[in-house]
Amino acid sequence: MKILYAVQATGNGHISRAMELLPYLENYGKVDLFLSGDNCSLELNAPIAYRSKGLSLYYNNGGGLDYLKMLRQTSFTRCFREARDLPVEKYDMVINDFEAITALACALKKAPSVQFGHQASFQSVNTPRPQKKDVFGEWILKNYARASHYIGLHFDRYDEQIFTPVIKREIRDTEPENHGHITVYLSAFPSASLVPLLNLVPEAHFHLFSKDVRQTTRKQNVTLFPVQKEGFDKSLATCNGVITGAGFETPAEALFLGKKLLTVPIRGQYEQYCNGAALEKIGIPVVMKLDEKFPGIIQQWLQTKQTASVDYSMRTASVVEQVFHTYPFGAVPLADWAPELNFN
């Protein structure tokens, strides 16, 4: 079986998930990778068959999305040309982790595909949303990378075709310890904005991972690290708590390890607001902005006991098996055996 696996590189979570899933996908056939985007900090350690600048996310210094820069950096003519030239029709199965060019290629050539990942879970009306929905944000989640089928991953099984998170092997097999530090990863904020706030909580020692840090340094009670997989995993496994964005992979890993968790959604990113709503349902505090009150919020959080309890015992192999068991592309025409999922 020939498999095309399309991954967007607009965040480290997609790359981290791809590195975990790839060996399992290769058990079913030859996998070609399509990588789109250029603003993640992790490298995908595998051969890339197709590469695109794609549609990347950029952030301003205030922790929000920089929409003007995103528009300036995107050539829609190039994206259409790449979609036209991407040979999706030559593959028995196309798996898409919220990647727009592959989705457009499949639409142009009427090729079936599976959107497999966190964003696919938002096709279900049962997936948590914030109290105030964003019409444009909802449209993006449902239409940015449309597919013929969807298999979602989320913090809980909100619907039939939504599964609990893929926890990478290194985290699943580790024995968590508590060395007392707090692991911080807030990708939308520069370290220069975060360090002064963390310095105002002198009773805690912070491991701050930031994409603008090139070598390990220390500033009072804050040790700054480059974003690097092994170092981050070690800090996460041995920390007392985690302060991070309301993304998916890092909060899921923190919950799996039983770590105290505090989340800060990226301003203007509706998906993170939705994740924040889901996390609040299980008792995780969500902070909507970083200001002079943030050090006090951290101090209060450090004194509270986390009550969230999750069951993420489902193994990666089992989740991947669901994809191939439900959607055996190339066996018979899609319409003959597998009706499109309908969450409504």
C-alpha cells in the first residue's frame, strides 16, 4: 500500500505526533511524507518526499497571531500550483494532519482522504467550545483542511470517532518524578517578556523553553533552554508542574504524567480557546492573558492541588489500527463500503 502522510509544520505538536505515528503507519505500507509550513522548532527526523512553505502561523510579541505577517508570507498562487501538482491520485491512502494544500489537492482530483488528528475532532458538535463561539474560527476548523473522513484526537472521547491523545513512547514509558521545578513552554511569547514575570515568583524554579534561546542560560530563578525534544521531555517528566499554551500535545502529556497544569491560550487562536474550554471542564485553570496579575496567579496555582484525572491508556498502535480498519483505501471504491462520517 502507498500512503501519503501530510503534516503541517506550524507547531511542534504536529511534528511530535508525526514522529510517533510514522513507525506505526509504516507497518501498513510505504509512507511518503508531505511537510508544509516553516515555523516549528522541531525537526521531523525522516525523509521528506514533498516540501512546501505552506500556510504558516506567526505570532506578535503580545502572544497573539500576527495576521498581517501571515498574509505577507503566503502566496496563494503558489499554494494552488502545489496542490495541482501534488500526485495524491497515485496513493492508496491519504492521511492529512490539518494540512491545507493536500486537502485542496484531494478536492481538485476527487481523491478520498482521512483527516487524522486533533483538529478533526471539531467536526463533532459534541467537542467542547468556549461560551462565545467565533464564526470565522468555526469555519476554519471545519473547512481549512476538508477531507472525506475524519478521525479525531482530543482530551476525552466526545464522540464515536474521537479518540484520546497519542502519547509518544518516550513519555508513555517514563517513570515520572518530581524534582520541584516548573516547566514553561509558551511559544507565542518571547523569553524577554516571560522572564521578568517569572522572576516575580522567586519561590519557584522555572525551566523556560523558548524558540529564541540558543544555549542554556540562567536568569535568577529561571533557567532558559532551547526547544529541543529530549531536553523538554526530561524536564516535563521530572517537573512539579507545567505552564503552557492551550495546545494539545503538551497539555495531554502533562495530564498523562499526572503533572499540575496551567494553560494560557494563544490570543486570537480559536482552537486554543476551544481547548481551554475542554481543559476547564476537567478542572485545569486557564489564564486568558499575561499581565501584572500573572505572578500572583502562578503563586496561587502552586498552592492548589490538581484534581484532573484522565485515562490515556489507549496505545498508539490501537489508534492507527482504527484508521486502517475503518478506511481500507485501495481495496474497493470508497463510496461502496464506507459512508462519510456524520457527527451531526
